[in-house]
Amino acid sequence: MSVAFFACAAFAQGSAVDEIAKYRAALQDGNPAELWEARGEALWSAPRGPKNVSLERCDLGLGPGVVKGAYAQLPKYFADADRVQDLETRIVWCMVTLQGFSDADAKKGPFGGPDRKSDIEAFVAYVTAASRGVKMNVSLAAPQEQEMYRLGEKMFYFRGGTHDFACATCHGEDGKRIRLQDLPNLSSVEGARKAYTTWPAYRVSQGELRSFQWRLNDCFRQQRFPELVFTSDASIALTMFLARNANGAAFDAPAIKR
Amino acid sequence: MPDPMKIRATVVGDSTEVKVIMSHEMETGQRKDAQGKVVPAWFIQSVTATYGGKTVLSAQWGPAIAKNPFLAFRFKGGAKGEKVQIAWVDSRGEKRSDEAAIG
């Protein structure tokens, strides 16, 4: 009896979810994320900054200049920076060390808007696109990486803010949704894989390509948490937790979302 | 200089299918900024596709077209390796023209 009822409820919700899936499939063909990828690729090889050099010697973890597959093994511990870094943090680090930008200049405009384009988001589009189809392979070999993962896990289940929300409040069970959007259950392997491998994404409703840093930043805003500082250890820890949980799944972004 | 377009063109049967993504704000003139001032209209007004010196598509667009628009169309004929040109002009008079080889 209870089984029959559950199946029925799942079907009723399925129809709206199916329609959204159809909408996404229809958009997939002409994903404007490609415009960001093209801009990022051009910016990557352009000499910029006070030292007037390109980012082509930037080491994203697979050696200087290797972009292909680099995103699938991030975040990771970098000995030269003595820190666990995600992609955005590493790009900022390269802009500072290779190109001579000040830390503040490199972090300027992490997220684009109607009248300002973000270079970081263009870099993110370019680098992540070069990992499409590559299996997620985030290491926990270094003690620093293990610590970041543990910190991220703790944050995921930590309740706080005016609404007493944790990430897990909305993302800890199957079948939760916000309005008509189904929310991934990030505490399950399948959910984490599906969600993590489809970010960054072009958000049609915003007309922008959004990075994973943006995704976390906006989750914090929706939770009424204090603003998540761009490239902070807190943001890297959560990314580490989710990226590691997605290990084994083929990366499939930049994607397109409503 | 506006950002480049992404153009893909493939032979399908006796026609060529062209898919284009353009980078443009496509402001409607209806939106207000954070200060409450109207953001002036700014959109692609005309799009032209040419193949072998002939116009195969000509369109007049308005503010109802989405930001970063996607355009797909087919025209009769077209051979592999030949080029398709796409050009647009917006309401400020800015122009962009790109081409792609048919694959």
C-alpha cells in the first residue's frame, strides 16, 4: 500500500520535473557558455598584467601549461602556495605570481553582471571545458587535503543563520525541491556526482556563466549566512567536500541551467 | 569590438544546417538599473547570412530576442569546406561579422 502511494506521488511530481528536463535538453544545443569559453581561451594566452605575460605557464596541478583534465583533480594541495586551492583560487594565484597583479586586482569582479564581464568566469569556462568527459579524480593524499575535506563536511552539516539552515537541510535528502526546481541530494554519491559535474553552468535566467564559487556564494545568501568570501578557505573546503564525493563520475560542464 | 560569434554549419541531406550563438546584451529598454534609471535599449537589429555571395537569410530583430541569442536555420545547397558568413548590426550601429566552414 505504502509502496503504491509513493510511486503515485513520485509520478505527480515527475511531470513538472520532466518538463524542466525537456527545457534543458532544448537549450543544450546552443549553450552560450561557449562564448565564455572562447573569451577565456583568448584571455588565457594574452599577455596581461604588470609583467605582461600570459597564463600559459600557470600550473593547475598537472604541470605548467596543462589545462586538459586539470579541473577534474581540483581542489588539491599546492606546495608552492602551501595551501589547498580550487580552480578560482589557483587562477588568482597565477595572476598574482606570474602576471604581477595585486591580490586585490586579481580578485576584482569575480562574478559578472549586466554591465561588467568577469575575466575569472571566462577563465573558469575555458579551463573546465577542457575537462569535459574526464573522470573526477580528487585526491585526499595530503594531510592538508584531508583536513579541508573534513572541514567541508562539517560545514555541510552545520546549522546556523537566521533560518537555522544547514546545506544539508535542503541537500541532505532525496526528492526535496525549491519551487519547481528539484534539489540534488548532495549527501548521496549519485546526487553529488550529478550536481558537481554540471557546474559551472550558463544560467539562462541571469544570462551569465556561473562558476562554482558563485554557486556556493549564492547558497550562502539564500541560507542568510554571512557572505562567503571569494577564494576563502571556507569556500574551498565545501568545494573539496563536494568534488571528492563526485569522484569517479565523468565531468560534463559548462552546462546550461534554467 | 563585440565578442565573436560561435558558428557551426553541417550538411544535412541536400541542405546545410547552420547554428549560431551571438554575444550580445540585447537590452530591451524596459529594464531599470540599481539607481532606478532606465537602461537604454540596445539590441541586434539585423542579421544576414550569406553563402557563395548570395544572401540565404536576412532577419530584422527587435528587443524581444533573448540575451546571447541562438539562431538555427537551414538553407538549400551548401558544400563541405565552403564558408558561411553571418553578420549583424545592432541599434548602436555596432557590427560583427564571422564565418565558418561547413563541416
